[in-house]
Amino acid sequence: MTPPIFLLLAAAASAFAADSYFPPPDSAGGWRTLAEPAQIRKRTGMDAAKLDEAFAYTQQTAPHGGLLVVRNGYLIYEKYSGRGHREALPELASCGKAFTSLATGIMLREHAAKFPQGLDTKAYHPDFLPGLTLPRDDPRKAGITLGQMLAMSAGVKGMNPVYVKGARQTWESPTIDNGPWSTTDDFALQQPLWCAPGECYSYSTSSSHLPAMIVRHITGMEMEDYLRKHLTTPLGFGTWGYAMYRPKLKGGIDANGRMLHTPGGGSIAVRSTDMLRFGYLMLHEGQWGKRQVVPAEFARMCGRMTKYNPHFTHSFNFNVNEDGHVAGVPRDAYWKGGAGGYAIYVVPSLDLVVWKLGGNTSQYDPALTRLTVNYTPDASRDEWKPGDPKTIGNATERTLQMVVAAAVAAR
């Protein structure tokens, strides 16, 4: 009996696996690379021409962007379009939710004594959430666990559709929970429940902000500072930050228009090769060199279905393919996307990490972050218009399918 193709590909990947390799910071040389197509195929089993096809496809899906691929620890593909650039620091929208999850996992290890029940902790309480007062506006909120917050099954009102045990439904939604306002403390705490905790899934930015509030309260640090200390510095990130300057917000900002607290629901700004580091950390189950940056079991939970969300293929702020709903992609693949066409992908069985850079022009505005951008942006695609949605399809999933299709048995 012929083994399934993904088993053959996994075996080919393992032949070149480099578990002991972790890239130094870009300032110290960065990722090791392969450039020649023949060398790429021989060392990593990837077809460079097919990666070119994937990159060409991504250019149809967003005005700005890029495609970066790491396999077996080698950066084998890196191309950009429009304002996309290695040094670009656009606002990555909901990709920031994945960082919130890891900050929470690190906090659970560092402050384990305060969470004897771990992710089962009923965390919608003043002991964990600054600014929350009793009695709660809805007594059902007392049952919300930390795991449900991360999995967006806490019942906190979000966006349609809503899923109940795998069934897609549309519920009345007079407000929309997907903008910067959703990542202010007051808004997140005041969001009503659509269902009792654990009884439904809805994509809720406010639900993701609640763990960031808990990180701040328990650690005594803003989540950005906590991440800088425990995650991005160990991984060797270059310049990064959050798109904190939102003067149009009606609340949650200071006199200069800067958000008062790190937004747990998104808006992180990270260089492309550093997003690969994030994905590579996940590929190695939270390990970076000899350091276990993120608890291994927590990192593994991010890539698989979780008991905290039996309704939809969404773990701790990652989408998972455990049920095989994305055809042609291994079931252990998982990813996190963000509005504008961004997505970080991890495929453990193929030793593969992919970063799809995207973004509209406004997301590249340095006024959002006030961070120094060390390149001259290419504005040639600023007026780009999207093509036929039917032709483009689901760009997040289609890009991953095309990159996986570039994996061939090493020769």
C-alpha cells in the first residue's frame, strides 16, 4: 500500500529537519537562506516556481504584501509588492490576537499560584480584570473561564456568523465588534453575552482583549512590555510595537490620542522576518534554542481543537485544520489571519512556516505606531483595486494550499 502523500512529504522534511537551528536576530545575520531553485529543491523539497505562482496569486488579493517561506529552518522565499518590505511595520490587525494568547500562556506559567485551575479559572472577576465591579451586568459572566475567553466561546458578543456545535447561524447583531474600540477596557467589559459561556462561538475582538487585561493586572506590566521581556527579546525581534495612536476613538486614549493600554484584540506591528520567528517558535512548540519561551503544552493547544471551543475550528486565537476542511493541507496545519490579508501559517508535519504579508495603504501609515520605518515605501499600488472575489476565493486558505502544493519529495 502506497503511503499518503503527506507522510512522504513529512519524511522528506525530516531528512533535512534542523531542530537545533534557531536564527539569530537580523542585526546579527538573521535567517540562513537558500536562493537557487535546484538547491531549494534538494535541501528542502520545495518547488520555487510554484512558490512564484503563490506569490503572484497573493498580489491579486491585497494592494500591498509579500510572501515568505521557511522550511527545515531555511528562509527559501521572500518577495514583496507595493509597500510590503522586510522593514515595513504595518498594523497587522487581528494577527495581534495570537500574541495575546502566548502572553497569557506565559503568564499562566509564571504566576501559576494565582491560577490553580489554569485555563479553567473563572476569570471574569475583579481579582483578574481591572475595572470590573460587582455585581456583574449579567450573572452568567461569572462562569466565563480564561480558556473560553481565548477560544472566543465565552459567549461575549462578537461578529456573525455564530457557531453552535458546528452549525453556522446568524443572530441579531446591532453592533459590530471588530474595530479598535473593541480593544478598550470599558467596551470589552460592557459587551453583552450572546449565549451562556461555552454554548456558542463568535469571533469577538472584545473576548480577546479580556486576557490582555488579565495579563496587565496579574503581572503589573502592560502586555506589550510583558511580551517584550518574555517573548520578542528572547526571539531576537527588531523594531516592533503596537498601532496605539487612535485619536478618533471616543474613549480609552490619552490627551495625545494614544491608547491607554495594549490592545489585546490586535493592532500589533512586526517586521516580516520576525513574524517568521513567531511562527518558528510555534513550530517548535514554544521552544527557542535551549529556552522554553512558551509552555509546550499551551503551544500545542494553539494548534489543535480545544475543549474550550467544541463549536468551530478556532483554538486559542488560531484557526486549525484538524477536521481537514481545507483540502490539500495537512490536518496539523494552523494559522492566524488579520484584516487586510495578513496570515502566519504553521505546518508541523512539513516543517513549514509561512508569512503572508498584506495590508491596505492606511495600515502602513507610521502615524499609527510612531515607530521609525527604515525604508522608502513603494506607493505604486496605493490605488490598487481588488479583482473578482469569485476568482480570488478565500485568500488566506488558498495561499496556504498553493504553498503546500509547492512541497515535493526531496531529490
